[in-house]
Amino acid sequence: MNFSWDINLGHLLTLLLAMIGLIGGYVTIRIKTADNEEKTKALGTRVEAYGIALADLRLHVSEHCVKKDDLEKVEDRIGRRLDTVEHTIRNMTTTILGAINGRGRTGRGGGEA
């Protein structure tokens, strides 16, 4: 096997293209790395902004919104009150008919007329 140190233009061109490829690859990687760092910083800023917005929302909800237990208590209270109103309305017909028929008032606090 004979090895020759003869360098011709083809060899130089091949080495030059390989060097240009390596330098181009290195520059491309550096540019993409810098771009990714900028994008990462921007993403971090957005995450912080969303964190602040979420904290504000939690504060708003805790100050202005009703808890489920409190809502259920109010709902029960309104339901009981509506039942009382319904009972009063149903008894009004009996009271009115009794007054018309001359029996007087037959409801709360009333006696015969």
C-alpha cells in the first residue's frame, strides 16, 4: 500500500467544503440556541403573567363568589320560605270563603265576625 502526500485542487476543495460545513453547522447551532434562549425567556415571562392572573382570579373568587355550602343553606332557606308562602296562599281561599259565607276570619289571630 503506497500512501502519497500529493495534494491536488480536488483535495483542497474537499477540505475547504468540509471546513465550511463545520463552521456553518456551528454557527447555525449557536443561532438556534440563542433563539431558543429568547423564546424560553419570553415563555417564562408569560408563565409569570399567567401565575399573577391566576392569583388575582383566586382572590376575586374568594372575595366575591359564594361557597357551595353557603349556597345550599340559602337555597334551603328560600325553599322553606316558599313552602310557607304556598301554605299561606292555599289557606287564603279557605279564609276568604269562610268570610264570604259569614263565618268570619278563620286564620291567625282572627275570631268569628
